[in-house]
Amino acid sequence: MARFPRKTMLAAALYLAAMAAMEWIPGLDWHRAPSAATLSAILRNPPPSPPRAEPPPDPAPKPKEPTAGPMRPPVEVPRRPDFVSAPGKPRITDPAGSLAPFFAAMRRAEERQPGAVVRVLHYGDSPTTADSITGDVRLLLQRRFGDAGHGFLLIAKPWAWYGHHGVGLKAEGWIAEPSSHIGRARDSLHGLGGVNFIGYFGAYSQVTLPGAPATRVEIHYLRQPGGGEFKVEAGGRQVLTESSAGAEKSPGYASGEVAGGADSFKLTVTRGGVRLYGWNFENYGPGVVYSSIGLNGASVQTLVNYFDEKQWGDQLRRGKPALVVLNYGSNESVSKDYVEKYYTGELRKLAARVRSALPDTPILIMSPMDRGERDKTGGIATVPTVPRIVEIQRQVALETGSAFFDTFAAMGGSGTMAQWYAATPRLVSADFLHPTPGGAARVGALLEQALLESYGRWKAAQ
């Protein structure tokens, strides 16, 4: 009989012991390995594909590795009465009136006051990673209040389906460390967008903004001992050179102005090694900048446990948002035990961290969409933990003086994903979780309508 090397046998034993611990020790079940059924579903259903002009009848094939060229434009959202599937109008709950500063900024932009820029940071999970929902909200708000730029974009694609509507991204030579994955940065310094990128001489990132040139670009990076250098070119002209060297690890920012704007930017590492986080593209305004900050597999726990609080706070303040949206719950819904024991406390902690960094900035807690699963009869039923998560989020929003948007109820409540999967064309993929472009556009329109409804009531009260 063949004998395995001792190290191999020891490694296998440790792995099995770790898996057993995650299964049986309270508090670790949230980290357990996927079940056979979950793995099967993952293999059958690919991650969400980049936006398309018309949603396909079935989930699109798995995207290939990142390629050059701009992404397709966002889905056009028809404004007609039957576009909203929910009974009644979607509304935001905000008994404390916390959104007043955000609405005041919106009014300045609406009145086209010079330099009036309304910045929104929308944190979320996998749909947000592909700019689903957020891309549609951005389009709708910018149509009314003006377009002040694309906002924050990661340096490279941690996942092939990462993207931002109307932006092309090509990058090579980077090691990505997403905070939502096991290979995260050990020091938890993941920047504003939750992903650390390590690059050495020759690594580059190239962004194209067809039809939407930017007049200002800013790079978020880490200052560190022995840090290398990078340069940024806009339209073929060099706009900045920056050294990332510093006495200790600290947040770094490098900005450049581009007279007349540019629709192509390229960042190149010119010496040594650097740690970068992302780009930020803006115009002078007035208008809206809606940054989509999505992490594949993310949850409230990701931000609480794997974002360095001090660094993230600095990054949030640098972004000067008029509103921070916290849009989680889909990934938490797979563990009832986690939701009941830990979710409330961790959501409170996340809201407190944002509030500590941005004491005067409103927070909008946005519930997850409906999530379906096959029941014993073969039908599609709502995952039982989803309504419970929505209930917890509503209560935490009330406790923390935050606003709350019930996406779950606005889109139709329990059983919505069964209806969406049966629709022609389908509005959700075969995992009953990730919306197709048409489904994402519906949710985006619901959020925009809820924001405008609250904004209208605020203006009427002034």
C-alpha cells in the first residue's frame, strides 16, 4: 500500500480538524465550508455578468478574464407607472430626519449652484460588485441633479465581473487582496474600497471614460517604508508623479487636475513596489457622484473585522460623502445562528464606526433583496432569515438615528424571486439571488424613487 508523506498527512488532518471546528464550535459556523448543495449551485450558476442592453432569458455564461475596452452603457430605465412591482410607493423610514444634510446638498445641485457636488458612498455585496443597482441609481440621479463624475473605482479587477457602468478598466501586474476573501491583507489596510493591490515596476492600470471625461483624478494609496513610485497620465500627458515612501504606514492621496478633462487615464509603477487602493474621478459639478463599493461575498462582518478602523475612517473623511449607504444582508442570510446571535451587534458596531468617522453625514441602511431557495415541493420560497434580517436592520437604524430603506418590501416581499424567475425575460438568475440587468434596474429605480419622495417631502417642509 502506498504511503503518503508525513507532512501531507499532517496537513490533511489539520484541515479536517479546522472544518470540524467551524461546524460545531458556536460562532464559527459562519465561516464553515460551503455544503455540497451550495458548491453544486455555484458550479451551475456563474457570477453576475457585466450589464447588457437586454437581459438574457437565462444567466449569461461565465465572464472571461478582464479584457480591454469600455463596458457597455447602463440599462435605460423606463419611467412608467407599471415599472414598480411593489404595492404602493417605496418609502424611506427616517423618523429622526437624519437625511436633511443630504437633501440640502441635493437642492444645491438641483439649483445648479457652482461646485455643488453630492457624493454618495454605496457599500454592498456581489450585485454592487458589478455595479448592478448602483449603476442605475447613479444614472437616474445624475439625469436630474447633474453628472459630477464616476467616483471611486478599484485599481484592477479582483473578479472578472467587477465593473462600473460606462467605464473601461484594463490592468496588469497586480496582486489583489480583497478583504472579503481568505487572501486578505494581514494588516487589514484595505482602503476605501476594501481591496489592497500590490504592484511592482511595470504594473499598470488603464481607465477609459468614453463620453464622460474627468477633470480631476485622485489616487488612494498606502505610504510605507521603502514604498516605490508611480505616475499618472491623462490623455497621454503626465499629470502627476508620486512617491509612496513614508516613515510609517499611513493613508496617501495623490491628486491631479486635467484642464478641459480627459477620457483616458493610465497609472504605471515606475520604481519599486507600491500598495494602491483605487482611483477617484470627478468633475467640478454641480452634480452627483455615486460611488459603487461592492465586494464579492461581503457582509457586515467583513467591514467590522477586516477593515482597519483608523485607516477606513481616514478614507471615509477624505471622500467627503453627503450620504453613506450600507447595503448588506444577502450573504448573512445563509446562517440563522449567526443572524440571531451576532448580527445585531455587528450592524450596530458598523453604524457606530461610520458615525465616528463622519459625525455629520447621514447613513442609509438598505435591506437586502428577497432571496429564494427551492422548497420541498420544488417551488421557490423566500429564505426564512431574510425577513428577520430586515427586521433587525429596521431596529438598528432606529436605534442609531439612521435612515432605512426596505428593499425587500419595496420589490414585493416574500415570494418575489419566484415571480422574477418566472418572468419573461427573467429578472433574477437561477441562484434566486443575483438580479439580471432588468431586475437590477427595477431595484435601482425603487431606491431612486424612494429618495426623491423623501426629498420632495423635505423640500415641502422648508
